[in-house]
Amino acid sequence: MKKDRFTEGVFDSYPDVVSVEEIQQMLRIGKNAVYTLLKDGAIKSIKVGKRYIVPKKYVAEFLIKK
């Protein structure tokens, strides 16, 4: 992913694949809001069973779109 000045360095402390809890911390929103964003496809993700797999770059892309 091409680095954007807006997100460059902001999420460096997070792993490349983030959990729902880490997305909460990254965006400073509640768990229900994260699940809504994931279910609606606002933040791209891969669903494996009941778990969401979310590459950190997808969270950054979500912020850039907004």
C-alpha cells in the first residue's frame, strides 16, 4: 500500500493484522461500531468462521476515504 502522509507513522505500533479490540483503540470507537463497519464493508476484512481478519492497511484505507 502506498503510504499516505495522513496515516504514515500513526499505526506503526500495531501489528500488520489487527483484532477488533485493536481497531477500537486505533479509531477510538466502541466494539459495536467496529462490528458495524466490518459487517457493512466500510472496513475491508476477511471473515474466517466467526472471526474477522483485518490487515492494518484496510483500517488506514478506511480513514483515507473519509
